[in-house]
Amino acid sequence: MLMDSKGKQTPQLDKNKSFFQSVGHALEGIKRLLLEERNFRIDLVVAIIVLTFAVIMKISINEWLWLFAASFSVIGSEVLNTVVENVVDLIVGHHFDSLAKRAKDVAAGGVLLSALFAVIIGMLIFIPRFIALLN
């Protein structure tokens, strides 16, 4: 957003003029995700819990890479799902459209697949450690 001569915000209609302006818009997007998207907040909390367990369990560097890949896969697919939902809602408004439903369902399915990937990675890393702790 830009300010006009009277101090009011006007929408930005042209390309970003600097890298910092782009970063500002990106941070605004993350802020919106945190404030408006419940599932994004849940994904972040779960990722923080998992990463805390990883610190406690002293996992290897390769396991860290897999955990970060899995966590960012879920978070990234949640972001894309939000984009799809918002664009579809912008286009169809408040009426039902079967193609809009399909687009939203497929995007949600992508999040579910990413979450399944993350669960499998977590199980492969943590189950052997938990078993070793029990023995």
C-alpha cells in the first residue's frame, strides 16, 4: 500500500519498486496467514513441537533435513491451498460451482498428502528412538 498526499492508503497498482517492498508484501501475507488461517497456525504449532522433540532426541543432520522438508512441505501446501481457496472465492463469489469445489478439494487433498508425508517421515525418525528409550 502507498500513502497519498492526504495520508490515506491507496492500493498498489504497479510492480514493486524494491526488494524491501516485496519483502514487506510477503510479511503481510504471512501475517494474514497467522491471523486468518486456523490450519496454518495448527501446522506451525505441530512443526514447533516436532522440532522440539528433534532437539531433545538429538537427531542426525540427515534427519533434520527430512524433518524440515516434511514441515515446509505441509506449510507450503497449506499456503497454496489458501491461495486456491481465495482465488476461487473471488471468482465464484457465494454461489456453488462444481469446478470451484473440485479446485478446492484438490488443493485440500494436496495438503493431506503433504501431511501424510510428514507423518511417515516423523514415524521413521522418532519411532525407533522411542522404542530404544523403552528398552
